[in-house]
Amino acid sequence: MPRAAMSAARPATTPCVAVVVAAWFVAVAIVSAHQESRKPERGEEIVSAACTTCHDLRPIDTQALDDAGWTKEVKSMIDQGAEVKADDVPVVVEYLTRSHGPLPDGPGRDILLDICTRCHDLQRVRRERNSAEGWLEILDAMLNEGAPLPEKDLPALLRYLAKNFGPAPQ
């Protein structure tokens, strides 16, 4: 078949492909700009600078303390050598209480702190408001992504999430 006939027989997909590729690049640029635009707040900056010189953030992610608990913990860390200025202690405690503050007691709490915080901060859990069915869908999705949740712990975690982070009252 002559070259001109081949070109005429081929569908005009090049403009469609170009539009799809351009849309993809725009979407990636928007997502990247949003992620880069989030500036850490002062408390988070202090925690990152002072705490991670000795340990990673895992001990913070798994404690879920109240104001008094974080105050005691921060003072203990300062006594052990953490470099936090006295004026910064209230900023750090406020940040930790808000971002890593207390959770309701009950079966499933420790599972949430151990398993879910390996990938998610507590704010993400607190923001989600789902029925038991909604939480089960999320947990199934997380298990499919490789969450290390033992099968025996699934019912307790599901009950805990549904009870404490169910749909907001209307």
C-alpha cells in the first residue's frame, strides 16, 4: 500500500493522544505544586529537628497522649538531651496534642496505633467518618495494599473505628 494511502487509512489518534498526555502532565503539575506548597507548621518543624536527632517519629505516632502527657514526655526528652528552647515547649506540646493527641480507650485502640500509624497519621483517621461498612471497605483496601493487620485483629479494629469514628451526627 502506498504511503499516502496508509496515512489516510490510519485513524487520526495523534491529536487525542496529545490531549491525554497534556492533561496528564497538567494533573501531575497540580498535584506536585499542592504537595510542595504545604509548609510545615512551627511545632512540626521543631519536632522534626529536635526529636529525629535521636529517634524516628514512630514513638510519637504510637503514643496518642493528652496535653499533660505530651508535656511530661517533652520535658523527659529535654532532660535526656533534646534541644528544645523553653519558649518552644508550649508550641511543641500544642502541636503534639493536636496531631498526636488522645484517642478513646477501648479494644482496637492499640491495634490502630500499632498498625494504622505505620502509614497514616492520626489526623487522617480522625477525619474519616464512616459506618462499619465504610470502615470495612477501607480496611479491605488497606489489606490489599499490604497493611500488616493480622486477621484476628480485624474485628476489634473495625468495631473500634465504627464506634469512635462513625458518621458525624446530623
